[in-house]
Amino acid sequence: MRSTAFTWIASLSAALAFLGWSSVQQSVLAPIRADFSGGKLYTVAPGTRATLRAIGDPITLELVLNRELVQSFPRVRAHAARVQEVLRGYAALAGGKLRIEVLDPEPFSELEDGVQAAGVEPVDVGDEDPLHFGLIGRNSVGDELVIPYLAPERETMLEYDLTRLIAELDRPEKPELALITDLPGLRAEGEAASYLGREIRRAYDVSLVSPQFASLPMQADILMIAHPHALSEHQLYLIDQFLLRQGRLLVLLDPAARTARGIGFDGLQQARSASLGALGRAWGVSLGADAVADESLGLPVQVRDGEGRTSVERQPLFLAPTVTLTDRRDVITADLGRPVNWGAPGHWTIESRDGVTATPLVRTTTMAMLVPAELAARDLNPRQARQAGRPTAEALTLAVRLSGRFETAFTGAIPEPEAGDELLRELERLGAMASGERLSASAGRGELVLVADVDLLDDGFYVNAAEDVTVADNASFILNALDSLSGSDALVGLRSRAPSPRPMARIEALREAARDRLIAEQTALEAQLADAEASLQALRAKNASSSVFTGSLTADGTQEERAEIERVTIEIEDVRGRLRSIERAFRKDVEDVERAVRLINIWLMPVLVLLVGGGVWAWQRRPHSRRPDTASAIDRGGA
Amino acid sequence: MSGTHGLGEPGFMAGMVALYRRELDQSFRSPLAYVFIAVFLLALGTFTFEFGRWFETNSVDLAPFFAFHPWLYVVFMPAIAMRAWADETRSGTIELLFSLPVSLPAMVLAKFLALWTVAALALVLSLPMWVTAAWLGPADHAAIALGYVMSLMLAGSYIAIGMAASALTSAQVIAFVLASLVGFVLTAAGLPVVGRGIAEALGPSASELVARLSLLSQFEAAQRGVLELRAVVQCLAVTALFLALSGLWIARRRGG
């Protein structure tokens, strides 16, 4: 017999034991997990481990967080907990070289002023006080790097952001990148720069080369050429020498650079990148004159038909090659979890050269088509793109890496710089002499990455501006290429921890199939409609001109002509009706599937269960249904 | 009764298994279990497609499906657990139960496992959802399997809460309301309203702790495809606590 007191004391003890255990076990058991997430979100990448192990002088990371205020925002609070856990993990891996502190600034305190001055962003959350949730990193020489706000939306990039911050604090000098480009998004700095422009400047010390350059910064670690101005022979020579001397080059050219299109008469001309000329011949690469389209890789775009309806169709000129079409071993593409969005790219034809290995990085499927570049650079809708394309039945190469020893493209006399100021030319000639003797072959091992698209650099192809997150791996692809070229392989694997999207493929396939099946019919009907309407116009015009009275058809014309007009009018109504039913048919298959899925998942099991239950109930209510069993005997006795 | 070793108490396992079978048998004799499972599945399906708008996400990620499990458990698990003790008390079979040579822990465990089996059955019957996801596209099977495992763990916690409430009072309706309330609090512990209040009263550490205790937050990592030992242990701890309370309270009634 238990006394009431005992029960309540025991209950209280149990509750306290539970609370005690809960508060302890959260941290004790924290690291023990099995990570099945797509993108392995919770596992530390080898690149991070390498970076943390390599830390030279101690680094301090200060996490700034208003712990009380953040309780009101579950998503931010959950992210804050996650960030703290990740930082603790980092500290453990760095073995003492990394110190983590958490700062909780009171409103209007000195600490709050200090962190805001350092760059932590006070976020207005509708409360009287702002929310601080940022990170300040300091190294032993007084450098400071800040993440102003650790956005929960950027969670998949958290490891990249943190490890990159640590890597930059550990090695304060950024590699030097010489940039030759005509693209405003890459030339600009700060707010006007594109996402990639900003990311490149975060990671590299960028020297912007002027379009009329007569010399190149030969001490730069990498040369990046993206849709340059027309290059003179002398300029091509300088690039040739850079590759032979420094050996690191990234080239992006495009026969149909829609995003580089100018306005005005020769706007379309500007969409074609300058040619590589002699360089291409020496390297064994040439950029095809046409743009590439691939139906099976097309990105869905909104298409407005003439009558105010919008539908979603695949645009074959906007390609998103799946990861299976990329090289899985090359460090540039191996870790890209999401596709890269290409915009009317060109393609490379590669000839073998002794001493040079070519590795195609990204290819299309064999359903690729070639579309004349002048057309591709315009705003074609998917149907027009399809009609303009010539099938090739081979997989085309969109990006390729060449490595090895390259030969010079200029065996004769050194080309003269463009006509210009005599004094300038003399100075530049002296400068060129000072930078070293002319090379005829690579001094060391050369690495050259060629990308046949310039539109993929544009924010419109992969950035969700509203949330400042990327929806495809365009930036990662280019930054991976630069990191690989600059020798920083550790960071390459970190970029894309975003899990690959898992679309409802079957439903999309049904939409595609419906479209394929019906598009031919729709096009035929539309042509028929157009013809019918044209002939109606002609008939009306004919009648109008053959009589004194205009307008009223029924009053004029022979009986035959009237009958003809009526027939055509009926035909037009009929064709319109069939077109409408085709529009409905587009959606029908998908709606059928959705209805069936709903039926099975919402109704099937409950109905089955109720039927079984009903059966059991009926069985029990049969006469003679009592079974000699203690339990029911007890029930009968006790009821 | 089967399982006795002649004179004296039967083994813990034998007694528990026998009682477990009796409980399970009783559950499935009454139409209530079937109605419960049917309505639960109906609610789950409806919520996923209508409120979760699963088709509109155009993704075979089952997050919109799993998101509703904790909230449905808040109401449905007390519904099946409220009869655990209350019914026996009312119908007088409780004295008979206590006269059986089965220890109290075995009894509590047996009842709990029987109810958990019913919950597991309901979850199994929702598997068409998984099949549908796999049929529609490249579903993440590891994450879905994990979701089901954690959901089962969670169900156990809510059942234990229901059993404790049922042990506290012989009125089934009161037990149901009480259990739902406690379940709701433990689920909603992570929400801003609760969190802010605690932070102001007891400091941010207390608030962070309460948020992590929330049953909802245990589920969150699993929904992303990460099996965290602490989440599983936390669910087991909640279950253990309320089963212990359940045993203590029903023992008091036996004594009183």
C-alpha cells in the first residue's frame, strides 16, 4: 500500500531526474548522429578538416547573438543552435588553434556599438530592439572578417562561409586574378557587381585589365577572360605568353551571349564573343559558330500564348545538364550537387595536341541541336527555338579542361601593339622586355579551362534575388574552376552542400509527353485556323470590292459566295473548339494522376480499415460468438 | 494463465507477453480501434494534400506529410490511451488485474506496448504515401525511413502521456483533455510565445533548454535526414518518465 506522500515525492523526483537528464544529454550526446541527408549537411567535409588542421596562428571567432530576443524567431533560433554546434565541432577539429566566443550584447551597451562598428548587421525584427546574429573573425595580426548576418536561408552554405572565413584569416593574401572582360557585372564592384563578381572579389585580388591593354600583369596567379573586346594580335600574344609562363587560364566565350547584347543597330553583334584566333589553333580548340540547344535538358520557362494564357514549357536553349553529364572525377565538377544553368551556349571542338590532355567537363546529351547564333541571341520562345534547331545526334562539349605543356601560337616575329601613342608603345615594349624573355612552350605545367557560355555568369540565370541565394551551381562552378586553377583544392569540395532537388518526375514527364503528343496537333490546328481566317478576310474583301455596298455580306455576293463564307466561319469555330480541348488535354493526364493519388492516400486505407472493423463487429454480434476465453468471461461478468 | 512456472510469480517477460496479447486482443475486438485508425489516416491524408499542398510543392520530399504527425498525435494518442486504466477502473476489472501474478512494471509495459502496436499499425497503413512518393520521383528513402522511425518514437511519447493521464483520473474525458493539453505544451514548447515568456522569466538558457525539449524539435533533424541519438534518447526519456508516473499513480489507486 502506497501513501499519497510517497507517490507525489516519487513523481517529483522522476520529473526532476527527467529535466536533469534532458539538459545534460543534449550536449553530451550531440555529436552522435548518422547523416543520411542529401548533401551530407551534418558531416564535416574533408576540405574543412584540412583547412582547420592547417591553421597557423590562432584565430578567434566571435558569434554575436541576442539570445533572449532570438527566442521569438524559431527558424533563426534553430539556425543559431546549429551554428553554435558547428563552431564547437570546428574548435574540436582545430585542436586549440580556433577559439569560439559567444557575445550577447545588451541594447545600447558598448559591446553593441563595438559589434555594429565591426560590421554585424542590426536586423529590424519588429521589436523595439534589433536582432544581432553575425560572426566576427580575428586573426593574430589584427585582421578582421565579418559575416554581418547568418541567414537561415544560407544554411546549406554555412560550412563554406565559415571555412572560407577561416581560410582567409589564416592566409590573408588573396591570390591575384587578372580579369579581361567586357561584361558590366564582372567589371563593376560593390552593389553594381553581379553575385559572381562579388564572390570573385571576396576570394581574389582582382586586377581589372583595360580593353586596350598593351601589357598584362605577368605576376598574377590566374588570368580570367570572359567575353572580351576584340583582341588584337599583340593582345593575343600577351595572353599566349601568360599561359606559357604562369600556366593558369580560364576562358569564357559565347557565340550567343544574350546577356551581353547591346542596344542599337549592332547590338546583336556584341553578342558574339571575340575569337581566340591563333590561340585556338595552337591549343587545338575552336568554338562552334552556332549555339547549342537540347530539348531534354531544357529549363522550364513561362510562355505566354497570344490569348493571355501562360503555360510552362522547356526552353531548349537554356540547358541544365544533369550531374551525370559532368565529369565526376575532375575536382571542378565532381562535387556540384545541383546543375549549372547555361544560356544558349556554344560548344568546343577539340583536336588532340601532343603533351596536352583534354578532359571534357560538361556535355550535352545526344539530343543536342545547333541553332544559328544570331537567332539564339534573340528572344526566341521554346517553339521557335525547336524549329530553328538542326539535330546533331552527338553529345557536344560545353566545358573542357586542357592540361599539360602548351606550344606558343606565335612562332614568327612578335606582333606589334595597336597603332597609338609612340611614347606609350615604346614604354610598353620596354615593359614587355622587362617581364622576361619570350617563351616558345610552357615553362611548367599549364592548366586551361574553357567554358562555352557567358550567360551563365549573369544573375538572372541562377540567383534568387529576393533571398540572395543561388538556385543553381553556376557561381560554384566558376569559383571551383578558379580555386582549382589557383591550387586551392581544399575549398573546392565545400561549395555545394545543397541537397539535389527531388521533383515529381513522373508528373513532369506526363506534362512533357502531353506536350509532345499535342504540340503537333496544336500547331496544325493553329495553321489551319490562320488559313481559314485569311481566306475569310479574302472573301470579305472580294465581296466588298465587287459591290457598291460594303460591310453587309449577306446582302451581297452570290449564293455560292455566301455559302463559302458560312462554311469558313463554321470551320473557324470548330478549329477554335478543338484547340480549347487540346489545352484541356494538356492538363488531363496530370489531373488524372493527382486524383488517383489522392484517392489512394486519403481514402483507400481508412475505408479498408472500417470494412475490417465492421466485419469484426458483425462477427462479434453473431449468436454463439462468445468464445471460451478468460478475458471475455471477465468482461461479461464485470459489465 | 499461460506462462506461469507452477507456484510463485511468472517470469517478467512471460507475464508481460501474456498481458500484452490480452490487451491487443481487447483493442481489436472493439470497433473503437478501427475507427481511430481510419480517422487518423483520413486526417493525415487530408492534411498532407490540402493543408500541406503536397502536389504544389512539386517535390517528392515527404516533409509536408511528416509535419502533421506530432500535431495529430497530440489529439489521437490520448484518444486511444485514455481507456488504458480508466476503463478498467470503471468496469471493475482493475482489481482482477492487480490480483494477477504480474508485476506492476510488466503491466504498465504490456499496456504501453499494445497501444504502441496500434499506433505502429496506423503508421504502417500510411505507407502508400511512401510508395506514392517513390513512384512519382526520386524519393529520398533514407530520409523517409528515418521520418517513420522518429514518428514511431514520438507516438510512444504521446501514448505514455495519455496513459499517465488515464492513471490519474478514472474519467476518460478528463484523461483525454489532460493528456492532450500536456502533449500540446510539450509540442509547442518550441514556439515563440512560450519561448519568449520563459526567457524573460528564467533567462535565455532556460528558454533554449525548453525549446530543445520540445518534441517538435526532436523531429526536425530527422525530417532533414539526420538520425540524432539525442533525439531518440529524448523521446525515450519522455516515454520513460510518463510510464513511470503512470505506474506510480495507478499503484496509488490500487493501494487507496
